[in-house]
Amino acid sequence: MTKAKSGLKDKIIGKAKEVEGKITDNKLREAEGKAQQAKGKLKDKAAKVKKDIQEKD
């Protein structure tokens, strides 16, 4: 699995956790979801930076 796909996976699973937390009024689960979404976004940005660096070489 590529880094971009893995970032997307984290964002999707994170969103599901966030929604689940909102529905069940579980603030911890909601926070876990938001954190996992942030992790996915970070992975995407890191992959983009890596790609940009490789293209400059």
C-alpha cells in the first residue's frame, strides 16, 4: 500500500470513529477519530513533500 492510500485509509476510518463518537455521545471516540484524520492528512503531506523532493533530483 502506498503512503497516499494509507493516509486516505486513516482519514476514512477516523471520520467513521468521529461520527460514531458523536452518535453515541462518546467524546473519547470522537477525539480518536479526529486524531486519526489528522494522522492521515499528515501522511498525505509527507508523501507529497517526498515526491516533490524526488522530482527535484
